[in-house]
Amino acid sequence: MSDSPAARLQKLFEGHRLTPTQRRIAHCMVRGAAEVPFLSSVELAELAGVSQPSVTRFAVALGFDGYPALRRHLREVAPAERPEGGGEDPYNEYQQAVQGEIENLRRLSAMLADPAPVQEAGRLLAGSRPLPVLGLRAASSQARGFAYFAAKVHPDVRLLDEGGSMLADRIDAAVAAGASAMLCFALPRHPREVVEALDHGRAAGLTVVTVADSAFAPVARHSDLLIPAPVGTGLAFDTACAPMLLGRVLLEAMADALPDAQSRLEAFDTRAASRGLFVE
């Protein structure tokens, strides 16, 4: 797959934050990678179901002067002529998205070869009572999942998954109750409220640990410890397998730093059994 036109296109899109409309164009281009270098901007717009100006803006977002420059580049990285048959990408568009996530997980694994940042994050999170966990919009499910499991080993976890004027109040309440750190999940597109919440938390004395899609994400300079986990961009909406897994790794590191984590888990299992909470 690594030498296929579709794979080369995927690499062209990596590292660019694209709007949903632009993702639709990118998705269409990957699906018809061999044909795209021969299409006009109007033809590509019709194929993707978008406007012609959207195609132009898409090319500019990728760093080209316009669509003609993008097309010239595509002709350099794609076959010189339309294929008549054979040599097709072995993966369809859905499989390509899965393959992209597999590669993201490999990158995460390589990053974890140095466990020190995760271990430090686990120590900070374990030592915060209470522990506020922030995640808005696209990152809300990551924050909620972490908070759900963290509550089984940590005595006081406070989920912050809604923005608005009360968000700062809830951070202040956590600080007043003794919080020393805050965990943030920050995924594209990055809400302004997240940056503001991190600044507010740090000003109040919290140490901010952030899981973000990149070390260069907008939240980086507003965090004390940022651990990156790449997101997939092969579909119309981001896929976040690596950030989710990193969240579970942080849970493990936090549990390792909590001396009573195992007893809390055993107590929960006992209560769950007595209530018939789960179907065996």
C-alpha cells in the first residue's frame, strides 16, 4: 500500500487541519486517486459534491497557490497515465482509514518507548484531589470515558465536558476543594473555550496535563505536560483511536501511583456482584 497513489495522497493530507468540506474533497480524491490528477477543479467539485471555490480553498489549505499547482503536484506523485486495469490499491476507502489508524497506533507505541512522561502524568493525576477532567466537543467522549474508569480507582473525579460561563466556576470549585492538577483531552477542531479553560486553570494554580493530537496543537503552550496521540483524517470526521488508547495508558499510570487502587477495584467488584449489576 505504501507506494500506491492513494497512500501518497494520504501523506499529502497529513498534518493539515481540514474542514469537513475539505475532508470530503480529500476523501473523494483518495477514492479516485488514479483519476484525480486529470480532473479540472470543476470536475473534482462535481465528483465531491462541493462548489468549485471550495476546491480552490482546499488547494490553498494544502499550501499550493491554487488548484492548478495542486494538480501539477498530483501528476508528479501519481501514475503518468490513467491505468487501464490492475495495480489497484488493495484496500478500499474504509480499509484505508483503518490502516491509517493502525499506523497512528504504531506511532503511539514508539512514543511510549520512553514511559517517563506518562509516569509523571500518572503521578500528577493521582495526587490531585479532586481531579478535574476536561474535554469539550470532539474530545468530550474521550474525557467522559477516562472519567468513568478513573472514578473506580480515584476518590474524586470531576468531569468537565460542557462549556459555557459555568466552566470557570467548576474549575474554581475544584481548586477550592484541593485540586492540584487537571487532565485535558484536546482534539481538532480545537474550541477556543478549551484554551481559555486551561489558562484559567493554570492561573488558579493547576498543573495541566493534556492529551492532544499533536505537540504543535493550539493547546500546547497552555499546558504544562502535553502527550501527543495522532488522530486519523482519512474519513469525513476524525478518528481518535490513539488518543483513546493513550487515555487508558494514563489510567494505568495513575492507578499505579494510587496505593489503594486495587482495593477500590475489588470493593467495586463486590458491590457490583451484590447488586447483580452485570449480566454474566
